[in-house]
Amino acid sequence: MAVSLWKSLLQTTKSRLFLQRGVSLYNGVHGFEEEAIKKKLQQFGGGSINLSKEDHGIRVLTLNNPKQMNAFTGTMMLELQERVTELENWKDGKGLIIHGAENTFCSGSDLNAVRAMSSSEDGMNMCMFMQSTLTRLKRLPLISVAVVQGKALGGGAEFTTACDFRLMTPGSEIRFVHKQMGLVPGWGGAARLVQIVGSGVALKLLSGALRVDPERAVHLGLAEETLPSSDETRSLEEAQAWLNKYTKAPAEVIQAVKKVVTAGRELQLEAALRAEKDIFGTVWGGPANLQALAQSTKRK
Ligand SMILES: C[C@@H](C(=O)O)C(=O)SCCNC(=O)CCNC(=O)[C@H](O)C(C)(C)COP(=O)(O)OP(=O)(O)OC[C@H]1O[C@@H](n2cnc3c(N)ncnc32)[C@H](O)[C@@H]1OP(=O)(O)O
């Protein structure tokens, strides 16, 4: 009796915690020194992470450091965390498109920063910082799509897996180059890749540092489709049209859909069921539900 009560309490706590915003994956118990790593990252400037204004419930996040093929500098890592916090607090959001400036996605960490932060302590702190931010990004109650133009390499490839979907433009590639640097992914990219394509394919992509072109990515289930255009403006419009198919409903409904799917992916069955119950409770009898009930019974 006491054991099952304890188990039940633990699962309820887990599903509640999971629904909270802004929760870091790591803290002092894990040796994470957030303030120290933020200070360090501040020293490696350049580029920016830009967030567009909302348009029909969709915003566009741009990785903007084209001089370095959109490599992630320290300040971009810090800005990403700020933008994710902003998105967590966006009440009317439905979708997010992520792309890189000037026709390429992202070439991973800024190698100049990586060279200067090669101590184990810095490496572990940066790893925990980025894992935490990208986990929060993936958990956003928005449908997120990475538009991969040009190259997504190393951390850039990992970043694409923090989105719900990937759309690729003709001639683009996703490549986990970590092995060639004597590394493995550290931004959560390996764990997410296994969830997306399964462990066998993930093992091949990582151990072979394979170039994944759009055709192969679609075949492996890594990408949804190849967009017709490689032009930056047009491919973004195409991605927006693709996303529109999945965001045609009030924001609270789309957000609830994303939350139940995230719960199903991340929690154990009983905790996921409890989270689903809580989320269901937020839409049952809500405006969209009442409006649908008042209309015809046929779903067209
Ligand atoms: C391990 C992981 C992690 O942290 O977990 C990581 O992501 S480590 C990073 C993993 N990524 C990589 O190893 C990618 C390294 N970069 C490349 O392989 C290449 O630059 C390509 C991205 C394929 C682009 O080749 P392409 O010949 O088209 O252009 P390019 O090499 O002249 O690059 C244009 C300019 O961008 C710079 N650049 C490119 N990638 C960079 C990066 N990751 N960090 C810092 N600078 C970078 C180049 O040095 C060059 O600067 P200048 O014009 O001043 O010469």
C-alpha cells in the first residue's frame, strides 16, 4: 500500500515537473555551474539568434552568423537560451520554423571557442548548458520545423534533432561529423537521433560520419520531405505552407497536442497517462471544444 502510494506520488510529481516551463535539466548536484559557463560563453562573441514577429501563430528563429557558416559562438548559445525562454512564455504560439541565415543551416560549435574551452570542466558545462536549452526547445508546446539549407554539421546536425520535423532543400546535407573530431554528440543529438531513426541507423550515421542528403534523410525518416526550392525566401514560404497543415486550430489545442505527444515520448507509460489526463483537462469544455460540439457532428 505504502509502496504503491509512493510510486503514484512520484509519477504525479514527474508528470507535473515535466509540464513546467524553464526547468533546467542540470543543477549543482550534477556539477553544473551555470553562472560560470555563462560568463565564459560571453567571451566568445559574434552572430546572433533572431526571432521574427508572430505571423498566424508561427515565428521564425534564425541562426545568424553567416561569416562562419552560422557556427554557434558563445553569445549565440546565451541568446538561444533567452529566445527559448521567450518562446516558453508565448501564449498564442502554434509553430516555429528554424533556419540558418544566407542559405546554410549551421556548422556546429564555433571552433575558435571550442579550442579556447578545451578543459574538461568547460566542456562538461557547455554540454550541460546546450543539452538543457535544446531539451527545452524540443519540449516547447509548439510544432517546430528545421529548414535545412546548405549544411547542418556537428552541433548543427544535433540542433536539427531538437525540432519536431526536418525539411531539407535540394543539395543540402545533415552530417554528424563528431567522430572526425574525436568526439561524440554532446548537445543531446545522439539520444534524440536514436529516438528519430532507431539505434541501428543512428550508429551508422555517427560511426561513419555519413553525409545525409535529402533523399536519404527522407528514406531514413530523418526528414519529412525535400522542399522544391533551395532559394532562402521561397523555401521558408514552402516550409510555412507545410507547417500550416498542422497548425490549423486554436493555439490552446495545438499546444495541448504537442504536450501529449511530448509526454508520450519522454515519460513512462503511467506518468504519460497522468500527464495526458491533466492536459486533456485543459481543453475539455474549453472554447474550441464547446464550439465544435455546437456544430455539425460530421468531421469534414
Ligand atoms: C563537436 C561539435 C560540438 O560542439 O558538439 C561541433 O559542432 S564542433 C564543429 C563541427 N563542425 C565542423 O567541423 C565544420 C567545420 N567547417 C567546415 O567543415 C567547412 O568550413 C564547411 C562548413 C563545410 C564550409 O566549407 P566552405 O569551403 O564552403 O567554406 P569555408 O571553410 O571557407 O568556411 C567559411 C568560413 O566559415 C568558417 N567556419 C566554418 N565552420 C566553422 C566553425 N564550426 N567554427 C568556426 N568557423 C567556421 C571558416 O573558417 C571560414 O572562415 P574564414 O573565411 O575566416 O576562413
